[in-house]
Amino acid sequence: MNLTVKPFDELTLEEYHELLVLRCAVFVVEQQSPYQEVDDSDKDALHIWLADDEGAIAAYARVLPPAVTHPTHSIGRVIAVKRGVGLGKRIMEEAIRVAQKEMGAQTITIEAQVQARGFYEKLGFVQTSDEFDDAGIPHIEMQWKA
């Protein structure tokens, strides 16, 4: 697996297109959650992904600075194409590392689907909100602290 970390203005059109195709396929189509997947936050994000040996995206996340989506640094749009093989854990570990090393993050906020709470707790995130609805899917806010 090859790791790529790029700010928005360094993404090629092909890379951004592939990221959006994957995100829409998972978050809008697969999860049947109609919402505005493409947003202006992409412009402020560091986009990180793991690519397989053929160059296909295997896992993705975006890391955002404070005051874009949350008062703290944040991670979102977390996807592992193949589930149950450790790619989600690996991309989240890389996202946390990138947030710390490249952005100086001390606190990271996420909005996690309730069913994924245990996954994020194993990475050190703690629930910080009551459950809320986000486009028809139950979510909670969680935070990680250095």
C-alpha cells in the first residue's frame, strides 16, 4: 500500500474525481443518505489515501484544520474499500499522524456513525455528544486528545 497526502490545490483532476466517485458511492449511494457530499471543506483539507499495487484507492480520509467543520482539527469522510482487513484502522492512524505532524493537532474531532463507535474508541476517541441524526444516519461527536 502506498500512502498519499495532498492538499486540495495539489490534487490532479483525476485524483479528485476518483476521491469523489468513491465518497459518493459509499456515503450517498451505498448508505442511501442523500446529502451534499461535495463541499467547500475539501479546499481546506489534506486528502490522504492508501492505494493498492494497481493504484486504486483502498482507503481514504480528509484532515481539516480548526474552524472549518469544528473548532478543533477534524477528520472526516473515512472510507475503507475492503472492510474487516485493517484498512480503516490504518487510514485513521495515518490521518491522526498527519493531523499531529503536519497541522500540529492536539485535539481531533470526528462525527462518527453510532455503529462505528467501538472502532473509534479503540483508536483513542471518546464520545463527546449525545446521538444526533445526520442525513438519516445516527451519529455522535467524538474527540481524540494527544
